[in-house]
Amino acid sequence: MDNVIRRQTPMARLLRVLVYAALGVAALFYLLPLAVMVLTSFKPLDEITAGTLLTLPENPTLAPWVKAWGEACTGMRCEGMGGYFWNSFAIVIPAVAISTLLGALNGYALTKWRFKGAELLFALMLFGCFIPFQVILLPMAQTLGWLGLSSSRAGLILVHVIFGVAFTTLFFRNFYVSIPDELVSAAKLDGAGFFRIFRRILLPVSTPIIVVSVIWQFTQIWNDFLFGVAFSGHDTQPVTVALNNLVNTSTGVKEYNVDMAAAMIAALPTLVVYVLAGKYFVRGLTAGSVKG
Amino acid sequence: MSALEIQHVCKDFGSTQVLKDVSLAIDSGEFLILVGPSGCGKSTLMNAIAGLEPVTSGEIHIGGEEITWRTPAERDIAMVFQSYALYPSMTVRQNIAFGLEMRKVPKAEREAAVERVADLLQISNLLERKPSQLSGGQRQRVAMGRALAREPQIYLFDEPLSNLDAKLRVEMRTEIKKLHQRLGTTIVYVTHDQIEAMTLADCIAVMRDGRILQLGSPDEIYNDPVDIFVAGFMGSPSMNFIAATLEGEAGDYRLRVATPGADDLVLPWPISRETDALADQVGRSLVLGLRPEHFTEEDARLGERAEGTPLAATVSVAEPTGADILLRLPLGEGEITARVDPHCRVTPGERIALRVDMRRAVLFDAASERRLA
């Protein structure tokens, strides 16, 4: 915008102010729920019932967070979110790692070892990106039963890997298309095989797209509720299911501050991942679209 | 024994035939250039030799062994790619050593090989850099270094100079020639640049539409082309083709060039260049091929001793190149290019007296475009 040279008339300045004002209002509008959550989670219960949503806490307290983490009741049990938080990690980390690795291998095979029907296979794999989750709940439950993986962590990881592979394949395929085939030809002449070329030549240049895939998969799997509630056992429920149970527990007084703290706990990891790797996310998504 | 022998190789992509019965053989230490316009199949032939594309039929032999169905790695060849294809995540040293590493050459030997080619190509100071930190010319050297490190039986060069700027291209061309003279390697080199082909090759294969039209030394290809395509493709500015009618009889053939609005030009065909084929061509229209340098400006001082057939034409454009002047002159129904001495003072519109060396002229059939004499 700044490379356009215009004379700064008072009218132009006024318009500019209006634009920024409109943007500011929009930003406030979207930040408001977050602000309410954060404020509420640090208030004692009596302040919530007395004040408005947006009043600052008079006596800020960490008690709701402590309770949400270790004591709050999720259904019948009152052990807080902590255990489920780690459950989620135990599901997300292997599922993200496996689906990213498989997506990378798929993308590599589809672009650098073109075989008859590769394009068709890729098109079919893309269908996986558009299948609504609800459709496969029953068949998947049956399949997991046959595999002996019902209500197990491994079963849930398998479901997430299967669903993730469509997306990760798409990411890696589009990234590897922009890498010259001559690199692979050169490595073949140098005597490297399928996996050696992947590991030594392509993987080292894949950092941007690996970051994209990890962020995407981490967010998807961490935020998943449906598969978590359908396919996990009592001990292996992810944090999203626990959050639902915590908020829906109907015994005693409704503790909004604890609910908000629990929601913040459930949302934090994806935010942290995005903040830490966000710039690679944007860079990776646009990689290859501009040469050089 | 041939270093490389290709026998009746065909390659189809679906229903399109990209290579049609290609055969050739070169000896150890020879520099073969595959040249032709885009889409002539030269790169496909290169990939077939490298093993990157399977052939549809035919056989390929390297060093007397049939390798038609071997993988690229098993063929004992190295290739320099147009885009250089340097591994971006590796340093120059690792790039050069990668092929040796894959072949399980001990580390000490690998290091020695890297030092050897780095010395040879004067890239010792670049060994720790990544490809992204190199200029185009440096990348080109590293790509050659990677090929040289393995000391294979055959080197393949796929348009290696086409990404360099004009000055660097000429420098690297000389360097490749020096390297070949020094190491005596067997090289197959693909290019669409006919000057590269002329300057580098021991042997040139001119390709078109998946066939080899002519295989021969640069001198043969240039002076003895088999057809109009080869004659026109090699040489810059390219050969002049003039429609002419053959007259006379054995011992006294003449070519009549009809010029609209003027007297016909009659050029005697030299007796030394007569062939039996000409007898059947009397009265037919043929194509006379004359290269720009076959023309010289009339030099009055030579007088009677001047050689060649005299000819006069009006200059339409004069293009001085420094080393000489290219003149565009109307002749017959078209325009021709003549390359004359830079001291020759001419202005457009002026009439100039020239001599043409008919002993070096070539004659083609107008329909089949094949060479007659």
C-alpha cells in the first residue's frame, strides 16, 4: 500500500482513521470472548455473581485453575483435567508423527516416482479431506472391534492417522511437486534408492511443510471431540471430552471460573504450538507458489 | 570395442513415438553431441542412456556390456543436469562425495576424490558452502565436479550451459573442452546450440522428430550436410537456400536463378562437384545452398586472378558485427545473407559486386529436401 504515492489530503487522513477504527472494533469484537474467559477464570465465584462479565477481578486468584487441573469433577470422578491433558498428548504426539511421516512418504511417491494411476490415486485420497466424520463412526467402531482396538489409545491414534493422511498427503504432494525432479534423477544416478533419496535429499528441505503438517494435525487432533468421545475408553479420554464432562457435571453450584480455567487449559497447547511455529505455517503454505 | 553403442532404440509415450529406430556407436574418449531443435528426442535419448526412462525396444551397450534394463546406478555413468540438480541441503563437499558414499567408498578415498576434482575445477575454496551460496558458474563447476568424482565410463551432459549468461557460457565451453582433452573421457552431450556442437564435438548427431538425420564429424556436418534441415540448422547465420533450375549436361551444368523484374542469374556448377544424380534433374527446380561465408566482395586488385563466380546485388541491410559485416541482399525470389570483410564500405541501396565460391555450394531436391550434390 505504501508504495502508492498520494497526496495526504485531510479527507484521505480522515478515511485512514476510519479504516483503522473499523479494524479496531472488529478486533475487539473477536477478542472479547477470550477476555471474558481469562477474566472469569481469575475471579472468585462471588465476584462473578456480583459483577459484570467485564469487570476486572478485585482479588485475583489461581484457585479456579488449580481446581480445574486437579480437583474438578468430570462426571463421576473428581480428579480434574490434568490426567486427561496428558492423555491428549499421548494420543496427539504419535498420531501427528505417524500421519506426517506417512503423508511425506505418500507425497514423495506420488510426485517423484510417478506410476500409472498416480493422479487418480491422489484424487481419490483427496476425498478423505471431505468425508464428514459422523459418516464413519459406526463402520470405524466395527473395524476397531475386529482389530481388537476398541476403546484403546492405539485405536484412537489409528483413527486420527487414517483421517490425517489425506491432509498431510495433500500438503506434501503439493510441496514436492515444486522440487525439481532432476534432484531425484541425480540421486538415482549417484546410486541412492527410494528411502535413501527421501531421507537424504527431500526430507532435509521439507522443514516448512513439516511444520505446516504438524501444526495442522496437532490442532485437528487436539481439538477433536467426536472421535474422542466415540472411540476412547474411560482411562484414555482426551482433554476435550473431559472438558465437556466437567462443564456438564450438574451436581452442586455452577462454577463458571473453574469452567473457564478448564477451557483455557484445553485450548493452551494449540495456541502455544501456533505462536511458536506460526511464522513457518504461513511460509510453508505459500512455499512453492513464488519461485525462489 | 565401442564405449557406447545404441542399437535400434525406440521409445513411445503412449501413441507418440519419441525415438524412432535410433542407432549409433562411439569409441572410448570420444565427445558425442546430440543436437536438434526442441522436441527432437535428444533429451529422451539421453535419459534412455542414463536409465531414467526405459526404452520401448532396442538395446544399449556400455563398454561392450548390455545395460538396457539396468538401473541408473548400475550403469557406471554420471550426468550433469541442466538445472545442475545440486542437493540443496548438502555442502559442496557432501554433494561431490554423495555418489561415492552411496557406493560405499571408504571415507579417506572419498576425501581424496573431492580434493582431486576440487583442484581440477578450482573450487577448493567453495567446498564448505551450500549450493544456494554459489553463483551460476560455480554451481555449474560443482555439478561437473560431482560427475567427475566417480570416474565413470561415460559422462552425460544435458544442456549444461543453457542457464549461464553468454560470456560465462563461452568460458565454460572452453573449459569443458580442455577437461575432455586432458582427461580423455567419453562424453555424450545434449544441446540445442549449434555453436556448442561445432566447437566441442568429435562427433555430432543431428536429430529431428526422433531420428538421427546425420552422424558425423563437425566438418562433415557443416560442409557435407545430408539434407536441407541439417544444412540450415548448423551454422549462424544459417545457410542461404535459393530456388534454382538445373540446365545443361554433364561437364556443363548451370543453375538458373529466376529473379523477378531482372535478368536471370546463371551460375555454372563446378565439374569437380558433379554427381551421377544430376543427369535426372535437368530442367527441374532444385534448392541451391550457399553459406554466407561463401560470398566475398569483389577485390579490384586481384583482377584476373580473382576466384569464384561474379555476382552483383543491391544491399538492403548491412549489419556490422565487428569481425565482419553481414549483408542482406535480394537474390532470386528471396533475400540472402553474405558475410564480407569489415573494411568493405557499403551503404544500403548501393549495388555491390561479389564473388561466390560455387565449389563449396550444395544442391538439394526441392521436394524430398535430400542432398543431390
